[in-house]
Amino acid sequence: MKGFLDKVIIQLRHNREAKGLSQQQLADLLEIGLRSYQRYENGESTPPIDLLYQASKVLNFDIKDLFDSTKLQSGNAHFKMYTLS
């Protein structure tokens, strides 16, 4: 997983953690297996857009937030998202 998809996954993880949910809890809410969710979040597999949409509803954020220009801080690393036009 490189570039743009990395940024989407970082945003997804950030939103999950902001809601205080474990990977297992979110997987349960999305009605998928834990290992499947872990593969998405670890970049081993590409999450389908319908899953990202469902996650946005479960986590109560606008799916466009996955693609907006935003700075996130994770530990000491800073990530900048790109805006789709």
C-alpha cells in the first residue's frame, strides 16, 4: 500500500481511535471479521469503497473527510492528506 491509500487508511485509523473503538469493535460494527479489518488497516488488503462508506456512517464522519486536506499527528509523525478535485 503506497501513497494515497496510505493516507486514507491513516484517516480511517484516526477516526476509529478518536471514537475510542478497538479494531474488533469496529469490525463487529461493520459486520466483518477482525482479521479482514486488520488487513485493511495494516495495508495488506485494499478496503472496498462501500466499506469505507459504511465506516464513515458507523464512525459518524463525512466520507469526504478521508480525502480532504488535513494534517494529522500520530506520535511524532505528521501526515498531510490531499484534496481530490
